[in-house]
Amino acid sequence: MSRLSCPAGTVLFRPGQECPGFVRLTSGSIKVTLTAANGREVVLYRVGPGDVCLQTFACLTDGRSYAAEGVAETALEGEIIPHPAFRQSMSEDGAFRSEVLTAVARRFADYEQLVEDVALTGFDARLARVLLRLAGEGGSLRITHDALAAETASGRAFVTRRLREFARMGLVETGRGQLRILDRRGLEQIAED
């Protein structure tokens, strides 16, 4: 095993790269994104302590190379378990195998939610959910319209139009690269639709 320690903004993997091993985080968050040929980006998921990166899992179990990009969203601490040690632990260590497969099942549920949100949920509800999740209890966040487009699997112009409407309704206040939630309950009602 090798120690993993890197600052926020570090690119951990890119499409086409081989996987160095299984990442186990003790602190921090990795944002995993997929970019289409036209340049549009979508956030697939985030990996934190106790989570599994499905990109890495697929690489290690199926011999693929990465298809998405992983970037340290915050400073990271953890370890990298080399491929042979990962395979050995999966076959011989029941507790490790159970931990990994449980995390894969949770991640699969996240994917189901992403598909449901994109395919079956109206955009305003999707945007409201993302704003509430990213702003947390503080109600403020630093984020660009491009980043919100990636979070909601949509286009920047559409995000801008909908945020303008949310601001007109008194739900949010926007500024350059930042947003503040003014009416949390109103956004929660939209998120539930």
C-alpha cells in the first residue's frame, strides 16, 4: 500500500489512463466527471471516506482504463491498494469484500438517482436539489453557472435562465461566481415536485 496525500485540484485520473490501484480515503472528496465530445460535462458522483469510485472498481475488476476524470475536490488523505493486493483482499478477506461490495451497492443507488433525476425529474426540481445539497445549512455557495450545468447534466445557458427565474421569485440571490439561498422552504417545495 502507498500513502495518498494531495491538495485540492489535483487530477487523480483522466480518460484512457490505467488504474494504479484501489483508493481508500480517510479524508477529503474526489469529484468524478464525464465530458462528452462536444465539451459538455456532467458530475457522475463524489467519492469520500467509505465510498467506492466505480471508475476505479471497473478498472480493477474488468481490466478497463478510466473513462472519466477524477479531481480532488478538497485536500485528500488515504491510501492506494495496488491491483494485486486488491484482488487478493477481494478473494481472501471477507470483511474487505463486504465493505467494498456494500459501497458499490450504495454507489449504484446514487446512479439510479442520477438517471431518475435526468430522465424523470423536471429541471427546476433537479436544480433546486443541487442548490440545496451544495449550499448545505449555510445557504451560500461559490459556484459558476458552468459548474451548475455539470452538476445538473444540462447546459450553461439553461441554468442561467432558470437561476434568473429563481432570483425573480425571491428564492436565490446570485452574484459573480456565488449564490445565496433566500427561501430554503420555497426551493425545497420545488425540489419535491
